[in-house]
Amino acid sequence: MSTKLNPKFKKAWIKALKSGEFTQATGNLVSRGTTGIGHCCIHVGYCVKKGYGPNHMNEILDTATAAHYIGLKPNETNMLVEANDRRKLNFRQIADLIKKNL
């Protein structure tokens, strides 16, 4: 059974993923590179829930902590990590995955 995300939060997360404001990164929750700050899709959700913008670097978080904060179960976290890091889906594709599955 999947998590029932708060509909307002879910809509805002999907919007943020599709906005183009967040640069996608793989392998880390959030990282600073030569082109700026890159985010995993889960970190985008964390930023949305906290009210942070795309330039936010988290202070202490790991993926499991951020996922728990936004209300994801471990299997859902794994699904999103798989989509972001291994399958290399873009944020628009991940937004559709969230819309359909969470």
C-alpha cells in the first residue's frame, strides 16, 4: 500500500519538479557542482515541504531522513531513488511517477 501524501503538498512537489527551477543531480540527496546546486527528487520534496527554494543546501540530512520527513515509506523511497539515480528519469518523468503512485 502506498503513502497517502497530503494533496496540497503532493501538488506543490510535482509543480516544483516540473518547474525547471531545481537542477537534477544523482548519487546524492543534494550536491554543489560547477553549475550550482543539484537535487535528488526527494530533496526537492523536502525543500517544498520546508518552504526552501532551489538554492538550499541541507544541513544534516540523508536520503532516509528527508524521505521520512516528507512522509515516504522505505519502498517508496527506494522507488524514487531507483528512478532518479539508476534509471536516470528526468524530473518531469519522476513527477508523473509520483502523481500515479503516491
